[in-house]
Amino acid sequence: MYTIQNKDGSRNLELEKGLSELETRFSMIRDQKFKRRVPLTNEELLVLCAFVAAMHARTKTRREHHAAIWNRVLGQRNRLAEKISRMSPDERKKIRPEPPGLFPRVTIPPDKIEKWAKSPLQSWLMAEVTTLTPILSQLDLLLLETGDQTGFITSDNPCMWFDPKWHTRPPFYQSPSLMDETIEVTFPLSPQFMLLFNRKGSRGHIRVDQKALDEFNKGEQDFLLVSIS
């Protein structure tokens, strides 16, 4: 999923090696700091946020999301090119130039769109990680702990963004955003620990009871902040 193909057909493993190094550093932080309840340094916090950002950006679901976007753009471009190719010279002369907008026009080369559609993770993963990491580091961070034998359960899409107020906004703004005051980002570190990023001032370390654990495992993240506030 992460191998980059060079122009000569060889395999570029730079992205895979970077993810492997990030996983190693994250594992050390988890074992040496969280399990011992030791505060993180600023550098360790950035590593942790980078790992959470990567786990959000590297999933199959995220790959299909980016691929769908750029395949749609590619399809529109191909349909437009085909339509123009069927026009007569006189019809082409009648095409009006695009009026100037509020922002400078950005032209994306067709080969780049094809690359983004074919290899979305290789094209966008690092951009997402470098964008999300500093934002996550500014959020309040709460470490949740449970002694339950089953503990926090996870999935192939472990980093969950949830906003309990999404339904109160206009449709265009209903997607979860790290800028929203009510955003909650959860990430299970292990069956024993889970991270909860938020903007509600909830930070530090807390043990959750069975009721809160059950609600989280059902996907009701907002219950956690209500129940522990």
C-alpha cells in the first residue's frame, strides 16, 4: 500500500521506512511513558501526534476516499476533453475564457492527477501527516485507562473523529474538523489505554468505569467527556 514506484520501475521504500521508524518511536513512548504514567516531552508529544495522524491517513478507507476524489476529477477532465475534440473550429472559438475568481487559478498537470488517482497514499499521506501533526499537538490530550480484561477495542480505522454538534451546522460544514470546538479524536493505544484529543480542557490521566468503556466501544465518544467532566 505504501511502496512508491520510480520511473524506471524500481521500488522506493522511503515512505515505508519512515512509517516503520515512526512506529518504533511511538512504541517506545507508549511503553516507557504511558505505561509508567510519565509526562511527555514536547518532542515526544509531536511524535505521538505524528503517529496518530499517520494512523488516520494510512488506512484503506482513506486511500479509497482520495482515489474517489481524483478519479472523479480525472473523469470530468476526460469527458471535457472528449467534448472539445468533437467540436468544430468555429465552435471552439465560441468557448468563453473562465472569468477571474477571488483566488489565483491553479493548473494541475494531467499526469499528476492520474498519479494521485492511482497512488493516493503515496501522494498524500506525508502531506496529511505534516498538516495534522501540529494541529493535534495544540489540542487538549486526555489519557484514558481501564483495567477491564477486554478493554478498548479497535478496528482497521482506529483513529476516530467525532463531533456531537455536527448535525446543528449547515450541510457543507458537517464533516468533523480539528478546528471545531466540540471535536473529539480518539485513538486506542492498547486495550488498556486510549488517547482522547479535545478542545474542552479535558487533559491529564483518568481511569474510566465500565459504563464509560462500554459506551466508547459502542462508538458513543461524547459520553466520555460528559461522564468524566
